Amino acid sequence: MTAETRQFRYASRRIGLFVLLALAVFVAAILQAGMLRGLLNPTSTLRVIMPAEGLAGLARGSAVEVLGTKAGEVREIVINPTENFHAIVRIDKAMQPFIRSDSKVLIRKQFGIAGAAFLDITRGTGTELDWDYAVLEAAPERGATENIGQIIDQLSTKIFPVIDKTDRVMAALANITEELDRGEGSAGHLLVDDTLIRDLEAAVAQVPPVVGNADAALVSLNAVLRNVNRLVPQIRDLAGKAGSASAELPMFINQTQAAVAELERLLVQLQGNWLLGGGGGQPGQPERKPLSPLEVRP
């Protein structure tokens, strides 16, 4: 191998190494620019008009989410002094069907009140967008500090009345406790003076004898009830006999009345007999009125 051949080989190696290095730089530039990703995953352009308050921290490269999933990114922020700012957003083709004309775009913070800003697009149900020139308007999310302020206001309107009532209740309890300590009222008198307690103890001591007497009275009552139970059949028999006697009583009265009538007629006949001093059969004597059996005298 001559010297010229070796020199040519070294030069070829240098050129090949340079070509490989240039190719690597080119691939890195493509990846950095996102061109390769655009070729593998087609995207569409969405123009988002910023609110009048400003960008709210949104910048180039900020993420775009749909239903909590990354759907693209902000490619450019266009600043126009005569119009509202707007952002050029690249949306993945797979997420385009979820974005409709009634979708809302909110500028949010990653951690609620801090962190990087991003666009959150809600799922729409309206007409489809014309992706040749799709435009939506963005609105800043309500600040968390404002929500906290409203929550504090609501809590204050509800908690402060409760605290006031609690203070009044505690004051009333303190007054009651002081009155009890001074012996005011019935309860305070009971706490200070133990006379009633001693009377109650004496009354409690008398309870067992009273209970014993009550037991004895119950025993006597049981005996009386047993006697009554024994007399009930006899009373029923007497009631039955009295019923039969009451059924025979009218017949007995009729017989007695008939006997009295016969006796009255007999007495009238006897009074009319002349042998007994009556005027029967002797003329010239006035007729005597017969006496009633009730007027007869011996």
C-alpha cells in the first residue's frame, strides 16, 4: 500500500465521519422542531383568543388538555396592539372530535394557584369546527383566592351567629352556677341546706315497714277474695230459688184474694142470720146493711 492510498483512505474516513455528524445534527434539529412528531401524528391548528385581562401566565410551549388528557401545545403567542392577543395551538388529530363550537377554553394553573399555566378545553356537543380556520375564545379560571374569600364570607355568616349563641349560653350557665353557689332558688337551697335531704332519708327509712304492711294487706285481701269465691255459688243458688219463688208469688196472691172474698161472703151471711142478731126473716124491722169484714168487732 502506497502513501497516496493510505492518505486517501484517511480522507474518506474523515469525510464519512463528518457526514454522520451532520446527519445526527439534522435529526436532532428535526426532533427539536417537532417536525418528526408532526409527520407521525398529524395535528390541526386552533386559534384561541385570549381574554382582555391578558395571557394569565400562558406562554409558548404551554400544554393543552382535553378531558384531562394532553391534546396539544401552544405553538405561538400572537401579540397585536389593535386586537386581543391570541394563541396558535396545535391539536392532535385524535382529540379533534371532542372539541366543538360550544367547547369552553379555560386558562388554569397547574397547582390551582401556582405552577405553569395551561389551556383546558371542555368537551363540546355542538357543531363541529372548521379546522381550516378554527377559533375559540379563552377565559381565565376564577382565582382560587376569590373562591377562598367567598367561602370565608359564607362561613362567617353561618359561624358567627353560632358563636354568639354559644356565648349567650355560656353566660347563662355561669349565672346559674353563681346562683346555685349562693343558694338561690330551690336547687340552690337544696345544695346549701341538707334538712330536706335528712327528711328524705327518714322517709326512705320508713318505706320498708309500709311495704310490709302493704304485703300483709294484700294477704288479707287474697283471703277475702277466696271467701267471696266460695260464696258466689251459694249466692247463685239463692238467686235461683228466689226466682222460682217470685214466679209462684202471683198465684199465691190470687188464691189469698179468693179466700178473703169467700170469707167476706160468709160473714155477710152470718150477719144476716137472725140467730146471730141479724134481721133476716122478721118483719117490721129495717134491713141492716151488711158489715164489711174490716168493721167486724168481737
